Amino acid sequence: MFFRSALIFVLGASAATAVSLEAKKAPRTPVEAKEAPRTIMEQDVTVFEAPRWARGERVKGDEPVTLTFFLKHCPYQFAKFHADLTDRSDPASPNYGKWLDVEGVKARLKPSADALEAVKNFVESMGGVPAVDKFESVVSTTVPAKSVEEHLATVLHHHGHTERNAQVIRAVKAYSLPTEVAKHVSVVGDLVRFPRLKPAALVQEAHPTEAVDDDSAWTKCGSSYSGFVNPHVLAERYGFEFPKLSHAKGNSLGLAEFQRQYYDDPDLEAFTKACKLQTNVTVSKVEGGNDPKACSGGFQGCVESLLDIEYAGAVAGAIPLKVYYATDYSLLSWANQLLSKDGVPPVHSVSYGNDEAQQTGRAYMDSVNTAFAKLSATGVTILFAAGDQGVWGREGVGTKYHPDFPAGSPYVTAVGGTDFKEKGTIGEETTWPDGGSGFSNDFTRPKWQDSYVEKYLAEAKGSLPKFPHVYNASSRAYPDLSALAGVVNAYLVALEGGKRFASVGGTSAASPVVAGIIAQINDRRLSAGKSPLGWLNPALYKCGEGVFNDVTTGKTSGGIVGGFPAAKGWDAATGFGTVQYKPLAKCLVAN
């Protein structure tokens, strides 16, 4: 069904008389009214199907469907906003750390009043009640499915995942809007892209071994699990201390969890006890609802979220943890959720990502970037895992590398992966081959990266991938830094109340560790009366190579084409390398 536009005719006196006379004559064959022009939205998106998603029944007409309209921003206005954000994120600027409130963001970046009114009117024509976010750039509503199908000229079906208990409603036909509305809308959220559920290939059961009789960091979570990375191993390698029992006012650490990855308190208690931590790993606040029963539904039921919570909590100590749950994997919905809240944590870690190619849609990625820029401008640091499939990503081998998104976004800090060079030895690290790395295909290289990337490309020229056309060396490069993420010495995660342990690897482990460290540094800034770090990358690149453990060996996987090699200084395999806490904290707290 299509949107039936309401046409209003204003008639002069003579026209009205003509109509009156015409009415007395024999009826004429009716002329069909011309429908208002429409624009197909997100035309670069592949709809209708996705791997491991099966189409089910058509959605019933009276079933409620929530729509979220993300409005466009003027490119010139956004460019000015980006310049202002860059200035506030530069430690050399007198405006460094002077983050904006909601009104400050709106004064610099928001759609026009006409755009907002047009979308609100369209929502009302659907029979919905428009709910406008506090930045006046997102309009949400819930209406019956039949109204969505009619007004967006599409068809909705239920879809179920073939391997997991996940259900979504998606369009099986490209959607469109009246052109006068479409010109103001970037995307309508969650209509065409499917969640790419994260594979658990890097998760195995951790089997106890013969007890080791020593008192090293390796045995702090039990002498029978001495071959696994634990919080004490991380503290020794990266030079941080476990935080005191108190924390600065206003400090907290946020974790995003998707795809029904929940947690239960007995697992956190077991981890705290097994690893002899000074502070209990606990969650202070949950947004979106927790389902602890899901953690008893199998070995891998909650392992991803437990990895995040156990290690972010251990590293951050007494700094409160807040967990944000979303059933689907939607970066845009998650970012919008944060923007709608007051008092969000100043640091967020997300262990989920996807290929730029699989995000399907430049308009969608631009909308995500805009949301991330707004969060950054309000003083929020966003860290993302760089990915676990080398340079080819989940799409596999093709004519071009498949960089990760949002790791390739300039507004996030991308965390890559390393392994200990010698198994079981806390010391020099090497590149984890499966870590996400390389260059975005969509986003230009920020100025704060230029000198480091150009130096790397020149000095590593002979070791770079054989075919330069498979990547775009002039674009945003990632990761920015790294942490242990490999499988030579995998992370130990408590499950089932400590009755079982998991062995986990991947940049999913690295990101919450780095987030915990950044939360510690924020605590020092806030305690000194300073602002939180906010958009971290400009300051991170100002600190430079001297505050990291340089990783100079190994390369990321890329098959016969080859991945990116590690090198002295910044490189496209591990970024700057891994954290040296004291010099990094000194640099980031100084300004």
C-alpha cells in the first residue's frame, strides 16, 4: 500500500461556479489524483535477506512497530561543529576540555525548524505521536504495522535467527518517503539492516591444569589456571595499580551489551573471590533490563558480557559500572539512547563491531558518526574493539579489505590486539594476527594522524600488503592503541558461579581493559577539578609514542595478499602499541 497524500485546492470564485455547474451535469469518469513524489531511502542498502536470518510471517496489521527518524544536518554546519570539537579536544587549545551541554550542542548543530516540523507532521499523518529528542534531531513514534507499510510503501515481515533465540521485524521491500519529507531524513532506524550476531569462535572452556607452586601474577586467580591472563597479569604488564575503594564524584564507566548477553551476580562474586580483588566487581546501574537466567542456558550464554564486566570492573576498581542493554545490534539506537540520558558515564567501551561493508549504507554510518560527535562534544570517550578477523573482516576475501566500523570512525578510539611474545612470560608483546587493522574505505584521515601514518607508510613500504589497491592509505587508519587480545595466553572468565571458567580471546577483551584504564585516568582528572577526557584521539596522538609499549613484531592476517606489519612507532597493526599507565596518565592529566 502507498501513502495517500491529502491534496488541498484553493479555488477562486469563477472556479467555484464552474464546479457548481459541473455538478448538475452527468457524472464524469473520475480522474485519479496524482500521488506526491516519493524518494527511495538508503538505496545503497541490501535489504530482504542476511546470513543466518530466516524470513517468517508478515507482520500483522495491528502489531505495533517503533520507527525512529534521524534527521539530516547541514554539511556546512557539521563541518563547523567538527572544527569546534577538534579545538576543545586539543590539549594545546585554551578551550581544551570545555565540553558542551545540550543547549551548547543545539546552538551549533541541529536540523532546521522546518525540517523538524515536516517530520513531525508526517508522523502525525501516520496516526503516531511524535517524540522529539532533547537535541531536536531525532523523532520517534510507535504505530501499527499497517500504517508503516502504507506510509513508507514497504512490506514488513518477522525474521528469526537460525542459530540463536533472536527475532526482529524488517522490511522485505525498499522503503520510501514523500520527497518533501525525505529531503530532511537521513535514515529511518532499524528497518532494513540485520544484526550481525557476534560469533563465539574465540570462546572455549578453560580446563584446570596441574597446580603451579609459585606466587606470580599468573597464579592470582588460582594456581590451576596459571596459563591465563587475569587482572594481576594486566596490572603488572601495563603498570596500573588497582584503584582505591573510593572514586571521584561524577565518574563511572559504561559498557554496551547487545544480542541478549546478560550477567548474573554469582559469576561476578566468583571472579572477585577467585582473583583476590580488593574491590568487588559489581554493576551499579542497568539500562534496558538484565536477564540473569540467560546465563544458565549454556556455556556461552553470557560469556561476552561477563568478559566485559569482569575485566572492566577489575581494572576500574571502585569506579561504578553502568551496563546498557539492547536486544538488537544497532549502533544508532545505542548512541541515541546515550544522548537521551542525563549523567551518562564519561567513558564507554563497546566490544561489538562490524565491517563497513556490512553496515550497509553511508547515510547510516554518517548518522552514527554524527551521534558519536555529539557524545564526544559533551565529554564522553568512546572505545571500540577493532575486530577479530584481520584485514578481510567478516565479509571474507574480496577485491578490497573490509575495515571495521565503527573502529574506522574518527570519533572513537579503536583498540587492537596483541599477544605475549613468549607464552606465559609477562613482557614484550607481538601483534595478534587476527586483530582488526588498516584503513577505512569511507572516512578521511584526521589531521592528528597525518604525521604518524605518513611515517609508517614510508618506513614500512617494503612490508606493506602486495597490492596497494586493496586499501585506501589516505583515509582514517586504525587501531589507535592495543591491549592483550590473543589466544596464546587467553583471558580467564568466571561462569556459573565459579563452577566453570571460560578461555576468551579477541579485541573484545582488549577494549574493556583499556576503558578501565581510561576511567582510572578520568578519576585523577576529576579529583583534580578537571573535566573528563571526552574525545580522546586528538590528545592521545599529542601524547605520542613515548607513553606506550611499542609493538614492533608480527603482522595482521591477510592471506596471500598480506596484512599490515607492526613497526617502530605507530603502525596499522597495533596503533601506538599498549599502555604504559604512569606516563600516559601523566600526559593526559597534565592539561
